[in-house]
Amino acid sequence: MKNIVMIMMGAMGLVGCGSSIKLTIPETFRQQATMQHVNGARGNRMSFSNFTTSKIKRGIHVVYPGWGRGFILENLLWNQIGIQKSETVRKEKAKFRYAITDGKNMVEVYAHENEVTKKHEYEIVNEKNPFPGLDILQQYKYVFSAFIRVDTAQESRHWELLMTNIYDREAENDKNPFTYIRKEDNGLATNGIDTIYIKALSIQKTESPDGKIRRLPVKLLSGYELSTPGGVIAIIDMINRNIWFYNELDPAEKLNVSAIATAIFARKVRNAQW
């Protein structure tokens, strides 16, 4: 598992070495949409077009690294060949709240993030062995939820947002020891009547400084597509920190999409890679 982490770090290093990693916006949608750059996208206050957020108030961002269950009987056998097996469980959570307005109406956002990662670690106990140990992912669960409350001046209903990314090696009967966490959380937002579907977008190609297109070793999360049964209504560009709005959205719809997009930008647990 450690070698997979190194590959991903190398891929992210391409961003800082002059490579041009961009989210491709489909031309059909681009012609029917307007792009807004989000100032302060990962700070404590955001603004774009006629939209502004209040200061984002954050709760305690907590990380709980620790040990899971032991393998006493198994290690009696593993130790005979110089290997020690252990389990680590890492938990992380964060919460935040803020308001966003279009200058006329306002909505309030109350959000929570929870992440749990469980791994089995195989460590070489022979100090002369030059090879590092092996981490094998067992379980991963990421849950992001937000309640979007509209003000009394609006006729629209409150919205609830939920995005998840869940993996269980045993449940999926995964035999690949090098499985890694794909940062591709998907979800939806609903007010009980209307639903907006949220799909992660990833890229695996980048442009090097000499203009050549190169393939990354792993896919990188680049943004999110928001859609309804009628089609795509917005695209969130996580790399360049932009929001593309479908031109036919009415003010209330655009405010709701803005609340969803800014909540995604405001995350701390998931956006650590940026």
C-alpha cells in the first residue's frame, strides 16, 4: 500500500512542477453555461458574481489515529517468518456553518464530515531487511452531509445534501492487496420534491511544460457534475475553483446550486489533497 501512496504523491507533484492539469468542460454545456471564479474557495469566506458567503464558522477538526484489534494467535505464525501484523483505525471529522446570499435572498448551510480508514499493516521485524512493510486497506467510509435552510422570504423548501464514498474489502471480496482509496465521492441533494445528483469527475491526463500530453499513474479528482433528470445544471471545477452555471437556472435554483458548490469547496477532510 505504501507504494501506491508514493505513486499518488508523485502524481500530485506534477501539479506543482509546471504541469497544466485542467478539468475539461464539454463544449455543448460550455455554450449554454456561464463560468464564475470563486474567490476564497478554500478560505473562510467566498464570493463570486453577486454571491457572497458569511465568514465560515468551523467546529473542531479532529483526527483520531489509533490501533484496532490485535492478532495474537496469527502473529505466533507470522513472527516465525519475521512479520508482525497489526491493525490501525484512523478517524477524522469536521463541521462548519455559514450563510450565502445573492443580494436578495439568503440560505444557511450546516455541514458535517466524517471519515474512517481501517488498514492491516504487515511489518518486517528483521531490522536488516531493506524492504518497508505493507499496508492493506480493509475499510474506508467518507460521509459528507449538509442541511441547507432557506430564509422565510423564499417560497422554496429546505435542502439536504449527502455525499458518500464507501469501501469494504470483505464485503466486496476484493483480493487485490494494492487497492487504494479513490477520491470519488458521489451523492445527491433533495428538498423532498426535486433532486440534484452529484457525480465526481476525474482526469488522468496532464500537459507537461513542453506541451506534450502525459498520462498520470492514477486518476485525480477534478470536480463534480450536478444534474437533474432534465440534464446537467452545473459543474464544479475543483482545480481552478470555478463554478459553471447552466444559463436557464432561475435565481432560486442558482442560489441553491451555489450553496451546494460552496459547501463542497468548504470541506476540510476531503479537500486536504488540494
